[in-house]
Amino acid sequence: MERILVSACLLGRRVRYDGGAKTSDDDLLARWRAEGRLVPFCPEVEGGLPVPRPPAEIEGGAGGAAVLAGEARILTPDGADVTEAFLSGARQALAAARSSGVRVAVLKEGSPSCGSLRIYDGAHRGRTTPGQGVTTALLELNGIRVFGEDRVPDAARYLGTLTEFRETGDPR
């Protein structure tokens, strides 16, 4: 059975910066949870950040790959540098994914850790820009496909191709 790494906040865990959750009511996620496929994970908490905590954004909206390369930092509105906690959480997410055989992740869109298509622009004014979070960038660099919570059907289709390939050896 294919396992799926999922942002813990999407499963109702109160791990977000504001102490809340972003519980998803997606039927597929509920089914996968019932099947025991999900590997819940919050990179920010696992990286050592408290709940609640100040919001953080990647400076300049540079994206997770720039943070991984040491070309951008992750800052709170008052300028505190929390880059190391985000990097640690990303590495731990990758380790959790590898130890569970995960090849697909469903993560919280917009997050500086988990965003897959968009992140906040780094100005702390509520604006987003195209880009990936640090955890998403690291997972993708290591062959794990990441989908935002609004793209669960796409994740399911991709999961189906993995299952079909494993069963038939046909890469179609």
C-alpha cells in the first residue's frame, strides 16, 4: 500500500503558527486516513518551533530551493531568522517519508514549509507569489511528488499511476 505524507494541520492537529488547524474535509483524505495510508507530519513543529509562533515567510518570496541553497532566509515580521528550524523540519520530513516508503505528499498550500504552487511573498502583508516551501522543495528534489490540499484528486491520479506501474511494470 502506498503511503502518503500529509501536513498534520490538514488532519486537525493544532500545529499552525496561530495555534490552529486547517482541517480538510476532503473525502479522499478521509478514505486514505481510514485505510492507514497517511503519515502526518508538521515540519515546523518537528524543526523545533513552538505553537503558537510568529508567522514566517521566505524573504523576497524566493522559494524553498533558494533557502536550501543558502541564498534566502525565512524571517518573522520582526526580522528573527528561523531558517534553521525550517531546514531541520524539512530534513526530518524527508527522513519520515523515506522511512515510510512515501512517494506522494499532500501538504498545506501557501506555507513557507509546505507550499507547492504558492508561498507568501516575504513582505508579511498577506500577498502570495508562485513558489514552493522548503519542505516541498526538498521532497521534490528527492523524487517525492507534492500536491497542495486543493489538488488531492491530482495526487490520487498520480498515486494510481504509481500503483499501476508497481503492479504491471508499465510506465504509462
